[in-house]
Amino acid sequence: MNLRAFVLLSAILSQATTEDLTVVEADPKDVMTIDAVVTAYYEALSGEGGSRRAFKKRYASLFARGASIVTPTLQNDRGESVPQIRGIEDWMTRYPDDREGSFYEWEVSRRTEEFGHMASVYSTYQIRTHKSDTQPRRHGITHFNLARIDGRWWIVTLQWSGTEASKPLPEKYAPR
């Protein structure tokens, strides 16, 4: 990670103090390591359709209060994806408890940079409709900015971008 990226990450992380952390208590095994946070994130998102899953509590417990989620969901007049920045609380109100369709997302590759209390994780993911599907319907990269505060890791910012014909997965993030 270059110096400029670390400076930006440090500025973001400096906003997260102990008093600012989310009030949703996490299962300690979900937040003790970087690997545990990333694994819990994917497990919380995935599941069979038509089932009521208690994913919101687990999902929210991974994020610091005031955390941002950057979603590339809108298209501008040129048809390009335009990121939107939302708070975790806003994001959670838009995400239903009941999934109409099955959704499975899991990590297939990872690059992590860690320094002191901060970490930056680039996680390559695959999305499949059903756990048993042999081919993913989508690939992309999720970027986690994490902070270690009070003996646990918190997601401070999260963003992702899916692949497209004009935007293939960079080789350095490809599954190995």
C-alpha cells in the first residue's frame, strides 16, 4: 500500500474512537482477527431464499458506528456506475430480513496490508445463486478498511465493485 493510501486510511480511522463504536455486540470469534471479520462478513450475507435469517445483527456487529459503505449502484447519464456513500445504519434499513432468492457470496482470494491498528483488505469474491451452483454468476472485489480498537477489529469502510466486460478482474486479485 502506498503512503498516500495509508495517510487517507489513517484520517478515516482517526474518526473512530471508542465512544463511536456500534452498540451491537459481536461474537468475539467474529472479530478477534482480520480473517474472522472477513469470514463473518461473507457468512452473514449468504443464505437460502425464503428463509428468515438473523444476519442483520451479525452483519452490523462487524461495523464501527459511523462506518461507511460505498455502493456502485447508480448509473450516470453515460451508463457508468457511480458510487454512493451510505452509513451502515442507512444500509441496514434498505436490506430486507427475508431474502426472496438464495444468495451466496464467498471469498476466493485476498490481499491484506496491515500496519499497527489498521488494515486494508482486498477480497476477491464470487456470487452464486445456490450453494451447489458450479459456475459463479458474478465476480468482484470487496475492499475493507479495518481498525483494531479495544482488542477487536472493526470495519470502518467497505466498498465493492463487480467485474464487467469492460472491467475484468485484475490479475493480481485473481484466485490462486
